[in-house]
Amino acid sequence: MTLFLTGTVGDQPQLWPLDQDTLRIGRSSRNPIQISDPTVSKEHAEITRAAASACSSATWAVATARA
């Protein structure tokens, strides 16, 4: 089962699949989750999948990306 990250960019709803163990978010076209907004840095954040636990299929951590 694929999980999705949802959000709104401008006034447009967006949907991104969480289909990799690590996903970067930012303005750069090298990011799997690209957000074309001047308030977002080129490498804005990173989402990392942690190991599954007895309570859930996966846990996700969000961190500020390093410049």
C-alpha cells in the first residue's frame, strides 16, 4: 500500500506518493517533491521512512534539509 503526502501549492491541491525511503522537498528539479514557490528553498526538507513498528506499517520523520 502506497501512502501519499497531500498539500496545496498556491491554490492547487497536490498529491505526492511516498514511494521511496527518503524523499527531498524543495524548488530544485532534482527533488522528487518539487514545489515551485519562492518561499521554499532549493532543498527545503527531507522525509525519511523509519522501520515499521508493531503499531503501524511505517513511521515517517521530517527534517530540515542541510544546505
